[in-house]
Amino acid sequence: MTAATDRQDETQAHIREIAAAALSDLDRANSIASLALSKGLRHPAFHSTRALWFQRQNRHAEAVAEFEQAVAIAPRDVNLLTALGASLVRLNRLSEGIAAFDAAIAVAPARSQTYYNKGCALAAVGEQGAALRCYERTIALQPNHADALSTLAATAARNGETKKARAFADRALRARPGDPTAVIALAMSDLHAREFARAEQRLDAFLAEMRAKDQTRALALGLLGDALDGQDRTAAAFEAYSEKNRILRGLHKVRFGGTARPLNFVERLTGYVEQAAPGRWNKARSSSALPRSQQHVFLLGFMRSGTTLLEQVLASHPDVEDLEERETLRELSAVYLGSAAGLKELSSLSEPLLDRARDNYWQRVRAFGAKPEGKIFVDKQPFNTLNLFLIARLFPDAKIVFAVRDPRDVVLSCFRRHLEVKPTTFEMLTLTDAARFYDRVMHLAEIYRSTLPLDLLECRYEHLVSDFESCVRSTCAFIGMNWNEAMRDFDRSTRERVVRSPSAHQVRLGLYSQAIGQWRRYEKELSPIIPFLQPWIERFGYPLH
């Protein structure tokens, strides 16, 4: 018997031992796999076993490294490629995860779960259309795939497609009775159909069966708040919204509740800006070496101030290319706005370095899929308000459209809506934090507006809704584009586009005035935060009562 045969027999013996231990004792299986590798034996099962053990320890980077070694040995193993993709997604290495799923699909194109996993990863990077196609492919291959069916139901419900949502949800519940995502989709469909009592009944029953205080419970509570609000039971609605936010705050406090909170960043940045006296610099010249678009527009303000509505109106114009809520300035902001030294450096950057920074911006714009050449390019990101110092320095000829809405409606909407929790939206989980954050952002914006050479137009949500054509024509004139009749039917084109904002459903409904003055119905609940908002209520000219 040769040495190679001995090693092969030893490898197979260890694989059998791992298989016997793996289901009941993963620690022992990992020890066996580690021992085999220490002997110099090679087999993908050894690496995949260690990867699974690392996953159980929440050591996902080490799990990825083990799966990569397993795939290097067996590059066409579908299970390994799929597991590698899932681990990469857990590390938020989404594009690499998608590539691993694609490799698995190339080997086994009829495997439904891989399409579902890829769809989830695509959704996480904002590629909603491609994600939907993956979910649809999943159920074409496996018609009773409960996860894909419920995800399609939830997506349709968010888009206001109630008939489609109910059909997918019913199928999901047949495949998996009690599926939470499907129940949530049905409740959302009830709300869109204004069947508020039915939604309340459905959600009450759902919540009564739930014990965990998790994301799903928080979402259900938010929807229950909407059902109660629809019946004008505002006190009970406010309590449901508050409980939703208490759960979310508890879940995310460790990640977002420390000293790195955006509120603290805004206060530090305000101090830097006040020291830097930006009004003293000379306006940077535009770089003719970097032609990108006919016109460059930053649409900003504060979230829930009408930026999505105005962006979708502008995007319906054939000459406009838009980019919705992407962090195009994140890297540059970290370098130049994170310290007084960075701000000072930005103030004195040479033209070659400014051009390099501009190139960084345009590369990110293209990486997000936008094609600005020859177009009027609209970069819509409400919290680019914080980056106005940077914008003024890099893009002195850019047009700034600053969205404004009654501060009480803004803060109430931020508090009520179920927003993806990230650093900025963590500030919205209590009314006081939301009001303080609004106050600090507007204070910084006021400093920028009074000291920077900004070409800025203020656009009021209430004006946009009440006198649509006049407001849009004024905005077009400011930007330097002509009115186009397609803009009047923006809601029709919006139904055909993927809108990433939480306002997507409202925008698809077209113009409606119900959102104006909602704060009056919650005046009692809002009374403690009015001192934070009153300066801005007065500054923007809204009535105090």
C-alpha cells in the first residue's frame, strides 16, 4: 500500500468521523477537522466544518477564509459556493457574495435557494429590480418557496400593489402557515386599501402570538400605529409608534448609541465650521478638465421634507439623470469634515487636489450606476446638508435645492415611519432626539447658507403640493431646464422605477395634501419638543398654532 493510499484512507476516516459528530457535536467535528488539517491532509470537508464552527462563534471573517480554502479545492461545489456567498453577505461584502452566488448558479442553474440568496444580497445593495427577478426565478423553480413568496408579497405591499401582495401572501401562508412576513404584507395591504379596522384586528392577533421584541414586532407595531391613526385614535397610535421605537432603540443602541452618534458629529462639525470662517475663501474655479453633466444639482434638506417627491418629479424629465440617496460624498466627508484640521486643509486645497477629489465623487456616482454625461444630474441625499462645506468647495457652480417642510410635520413623520435603522435614523427613535437633531442640522445649514457662496433655492413641500406646476416651473428655471409635460405625470413613471426611499409608496400615489399639518392631530404629544422647533417654525414662516 502506497503512502498516497494511506493518506487517502486517513482522509476518508476523518471525514466519516466528522459526519458522525457534526449533527450533535460540532465542537468535536471541528477538532477532528483541525487535526486532519494539522496533518497536512486536504479535503473541502475539513475547511467547511471549521467554517461552520466559526460561524457558530460569530467569527464570520474566519468562516469566509475557511470556505474560500474549501472552494479552492472544489471550485464547482454548489454547496460550498452558496455557503461562501452567505458568509460574505453576513460580513456586508455584498458584491463578493453576489459573485459567489453567480458561480453557484453557473454550476447548478436550477437550484432555487441560490437565486433567493442572491436576491436578498441584491436587495441589500439597492438593486431592487434585479432582486425581484431573482425571487421570481426562485418560485418558478420552486413554486412553494415560502421565503421568496413572502418577500414578493412584502415588496408588492410596499409598492401599494395590494392585489399582487395578497396573492403572494396567501401562497406563502399555504406553504408556511403563520409566516410573519406574509402576515405583515397582508396588514400593509389592508392599510393601503384603507381597511384600518381589519388591519388592526390582524395585527392585534399577530402581536398577541409574538413574544420576541425583535424587528418584526417593531414593524407590526408601526403598522398598528398606522391602523389606529387611520381611525383617528391618535393617542393609541402614538403609543404604538413609541413602543415600536423603544424596541428598535434597544436592538440598535450598542451599535449606534455611543459617542459616534450623528448628533455629536453635527455639533463638532458646527464648531469646526464656525472656527474656519468659510466665507473668507475665494470661490474655487470650475474644472473644465472634468466635464460631467450639463448641470449638477444637489437636492437636500432634512429627511421627510419632500426630497423624494421633488426628485421623482425632476427624474421624470427626459434630460435628467438622478441618483437617489447614495453616499456619494462619504469618503471625502470622512477625510475633510471629521476634524478642524481636515476642514482647514479643504479650505486651502490646490486645484489639482480639488480635481482629484471631484474624480473620487464622479467615480462613486458611476459605481452606483448613474450615467451623468450630457444630462442634468440630480444627486438627492437629504443629509448632504451636512456636506455643504465640501459641496461648495468642490462644485462651486452646482445648484443647491434645499427642501423645507413644517418642522413639526418633519419630526413627527421621522418618529412615526418605520425607517431602516442606521446612524442618522437612530436619532429619530425618540421625539426629543429627533427634534434636537433637526435643530442642530438646521443650525449648521443656516451657518452654511449665510457664509458659503451657494447657488441655492428653497423649495417648500407645502407649495409643491398646493401649487405644483408653479413650484416645479420655478425649480426648473433655477436649475436651467425647461418644463416638460412628463413631469405632470411623474407618479406614472415612478410606478415603473425602483424608489429606494421610505416615501416610495406615498410618491406613487401622486400629489395629496393629507400629509400637510398632520402635527395638529398630535399637538399634545409634540408639545414637549416645540422649544427645539419653534426657532425653525418661525424662521421658515410657518404658523405657530
